[in-house]
Amino acid sequence: MSDANALIDTLPQPILMVGQDDRILGANAAARQLLGMDCTGMPYITALRQPALLDAVEATLKDGHDRTVTYLGNDGGLGTTFEVTVNSTTLETGTVVVLSFQDLTALEQAEDMRRDFVANVSHEMRTPLTSLQGFIETLRGPAKNDPDASDRFLEIMESEAGRMNRLVEDLLSLSRVESDIRVRPTSRVYLNLLINEVIAALTPVAAAKDVSLVAHIPKHDVEIAGDREQLWQVISNLIENAIKYGVEGGTATIGLTEPEYDPAIMQDGVQITFNDDGIGIPSHAIARLTERFYRVDSHRSREIGGTGLGLAIVKHIINRHRGRLRISSTVGEGSEFKVILPVESTPKQQ
């Protein structure tokens, strides 16, 4: 049996062997870590405990048929899910049952994320759709011959339709970014020109809220490898956020640094900074800002037209460019979003 033990100890997934005397004949390192002990020589009932798995082992010991069951584990407080294949095989020393554990936790988490995503999209779409249905019924009924009410309801309907359109556009944008995440962009982009173009495009938006846009941009070209359209999305999204979440009559400041070595990306890079003087972000919320549909203030975000996807898109675009996003904020004083982007295509050797 020592040869069999040596063999299973080379396998990365947890493996157990159970003999006809109902005792565990061997357990590799991964199995010992999963169970939290060296269970060799113990009755399998004592080591495994979960009824579905115990029943499968007992049945396979009797009839030799293969079975597959689920085993729920625990990894530092986090639940884990394993698919356990229970096989019968014959060795020189006799018949044994081999339990092979395949970790399905990542698949389970991905499925949970998919369900949450579908639920969030459905929730975001349901509210404006319900509003539109209600206004349509009102316009066909009580407000049918009321021009003032009709104009008011049509204006709200236009706003709700615009909200749904923004959500669909962001969903499509997120899908495109995710599909390209492994393809590093190679086009040349002049960040100084691009930032100035975005600022010019958003100046009317800032003026409508009486927010001043202040830029600290080098006059000479700052060139990187990137996707111009996606970088426009990043810059415009973060400037719009500085405008939306800043204070009326305040200032949004956009800066671009000269290329220099940056330890965050371990190579030469540039930093684009976006500062506002708004109400700030609580420290406990900063880590979740780039999650899909996460909002610090859901009501305010919807009021100003946010979809809850903007920063998720920003994060994915920056990841595609092999950059970093850093967020800092002080409640009552404002926030800073810092985008770090590499200048060279390969890291410097240290």
C-alpha cells in the first residue's frame, strides 16, 4: 500500500483510499489539509461525517459501482464545494474505494455572480418599465384629454426611457470590455490631447452644475499604447463623476503626470488624477466601488442618471491596459481617483 500512498501524494486534488475494513488506508497532503487532520487508519465514518458521502462510500464498498456526490467544506470561514467521485479498484492487497475531490467552489461562485448579475439587471430595468406602463395607462385613461398632465408624464417617460437606454449601453460596453480583457491594446494614444478633448466635450455639463474644470496637463505629447475609445470612456466617466458628486459652484481638477517609474506597475507609467470637492466616500465603501451595481447612495445615484456600472467598466478597461486604479477619499472634503497606466510595453528589469 505504500506505493499507492506515494502515488496519490503526488496528485494535487484531495484523494482518500478506504479499505474493506471501513478504515482509511491513505490520504494525500491535499486531503489532510481539506479534512484538517491526518485521518489514515481512522474509520471513514469518523473522518468524513457528511451523510451523502458516507452513504456513497458504504454502497460502493458493497457493490463496487462508481458514484458521484457533493461534499461541503470550509476554508478559513468561506464555504467550499467539492464534487467527490467514489470509485472501486483492486490493488495487490485487495479491493479499495478511492475518493477523488474536485473543487467546484470557483464555478459555484461564478454561478452566484451570474445569478446576482441577472437579478440586478432585472431590478434596474423593472423600475423604469413599471413607471412607463403606469404612465401609458394614465395617458390612455384619466389624462387622455389633459394636455398639461400629458406633457408632464411624457417628460418623465422620456427620462425613464433614457435611463433604460443608458443601462443597455453600459451593459453592452461592459460586455465588449470583458471580451477584450486578454487582448492588450497596441495603438498609440496621446493622453494629453485626449484628456483636453474630453474636458472640452464635458465643459457644458460642468457649466450646467456651475462646476469649474481645472486641468494640469503637460503641453507636450504624452504617448502610451492604448485603446483610444476605451480610454475616452475612462476619462469621461471619472470627470462626469467628479462633476455629479462634487458640490455646485465647486471645482473638479484633472491632472496628468510626466512618464516616470511607478512601483505600482513596476515600470514607467503615467498617472491621471481626478479630484472633486464633494461629500466624499466612506472608507468602508471604497473597496466596493467598482462592483457592478454597487452604489454608496442608491437614491442619489439614480436621480443623477447613474447605472451602477460606470466604475466597473472603468476597472475592466484599466485592467485591460495593465494599469491600476487607486481611490482615496475624505468624508466632507472630496475624493481622488488615480489611474496609473504603463508607458512601455514590457516591465523594466530590476
